Amino acid sequence: MGYAEKRLGALILDNSTIHVIGAGEFGSSLAYAWRQAGRSVALWCRDPAQATSLRETGINPKVPECPAMPGIKAGVLADFALLSAKDVVVLAVKAQAQTGVFEPLRDRIRPGNAVVTVSKGFADGTGTLLSSALALPQGLGVLSGPSFSLDLFEDRPTAVTLATESPDAGLLAALNTPRLRLYASTDTVGVQICGAMKNVIAIACGCSDGMGFGSSARSALMARGLRELERVTEVYGGDPRTAVGLAGVGDLALTCQDQQSRNYSFGHDLGRGQSVLELLSRGTTVEGAATALSLIASGHTEGVSLPITEAVARLSRGEGSPAEEVTTLLSRSLAADV
């Protein structure tokens, strides 16, 4: 990153704050990373007690693995306010709740304020992109890529993609830190699709591992799943090349192989014989299940070959079994690889 970009980032952050909406695990991990880099950060919560603890002690009582963040600002969403036209807003709530959380705040955000989502999924059950649902005049930035909260909490190097509708070197520099490296993109559609779709493939990979099929089967699912990311990205008008970047194959490699991924763990438990209803009743967010159901129901991808996504959608509805889906996938007509 050159001097001009660093200077522009410094200007954006001069007397300004990064406002993270959502004090859950991932929102807190980003807030921690930016606070560690000396940024002014405000973390906005629903729970007044959580906000008080953060303000007074820097400790997030709802995310015990989060280290203390001395000097962090915190408040409840009802009191949300921006102090500067240069403030940055980062939306860190689950995808299908994002529009509902954002709407009461819309009038408090100026057109000059950059708004960035870190959510990975569709806005509703009909395959609507988050950027389309929010329809911001300044556009919606998208931060996505291989990034587990624990790695950010432990100051491990992490690299992700920041997509904006037009190049924004200042915002890129402002959110970049010595341990959280950002790469630029202008494909906001592709980055959103990849972030949503990789969770679907992670469920399939977890299911395969839960059934004991091993590394070869998982690798095949990841490779064929990558083709589904490319196809859906193209259908929505994004650049299919985004699927081979950090937001696509980078996040896919992370999410499809690690128990830290809620989607992989969900699939793993399915593969071991637990029921969908039992797993979803735990209250854990499984964005991949909602994404598969939303995409198949939307009609956007009618006629597009998405066998893995369709299998995950059926399993998420409680239809059939993992063993039946394996048989279906392996009995498809022979086809070219790429």
C-alpha cells in the first residue's frame, strides 16, 4: 500500500470512528482487530448490560473468548449516532436480520458515510442480495474472506477482500491493519455470492466427513462446489473470477475443513445421523441452510446446474437422508469437469 493510500486512510480516520453494528463473535473480533491497530471503534449492542461492560471494562461478557478492548466505545442500538461525516459503519449481524436492524438507523447515516457488510448470506428467502435490499445511495461495501474470529482474537495474520462499487483506496487503507490485510475488489455482487455460497458447500463437506468418506470426497465436493459459486455469481451479474480469490476459494478452503465453522459442524452432525430439526433447534446460526433454501426458492438459478446446493436445500428441509443424496450425486450423468 503506497504513501498516498495510507495518507488517505489516515485522513478518513482523523476524528472519525468505525462503528460495528452487532457485538456478537465476528463483530467483536473485527472491533478487536481495529482497536488493536489504534483505531477509534464503537461497538453497538442490543443488550444495555453488554454495552455497559464494554464501556467500563472493555470486556464483552457475551463473547468470553474476546480479549479486553480498553478504550472501546459502546452503546445500545437505540442510541446509535454518528459523530463525523467520515465515520464508517460495519454491519455484523446475520444476513436475514440485517435489513431489519439497519432500517431504524438509516436516517442517522449520511450519504458520505461508508457502509460495509460482513454478513454472508441473502437478505431474505427469495435470494435478494444484501446490497439490493439496503439500496444505499453510496453503495454497500462487502468485507469477506477466510477469517475465523479466534484468529483475529489471537492476532494471527488474516487476509480478506473489501469490495466496493468503485475503487476506494481510502476506505481500504482505513480498515487495513498490520494483522488484517485487505485486498481490493469492485465486484460487490461476486463477493456477496461467494460469501453466501461457500457456507452451502461447507455443509456438504461436513456431511461427507461426518459419514466418514474422507479427504478425497471432501476435495471433490470443494472443487465441484467452486463451480457452483462461479455459476451463481455469473447468474447474478458478478465476475466468476471472484470465485478463485480470497472471498471464494480462500473462504471455501477454510470453511469446508474446520470444526470452527458452524456450517461445517452442522453438516458433520447431519452426516453422523442427527436430525435437521434437532440441530436447528439449538439456535445456532447456520447461514448455509438458509442460503441454499433461499437460492433454490428464488428462481434466479432455474436451469443452472447446482446439484450440491440442491442436495443441501433438501437436507435443510428435512427431506431424504445424507446417504440418499450421496447416491443421487454419484449417479448423475457423466459430464466435463470445466
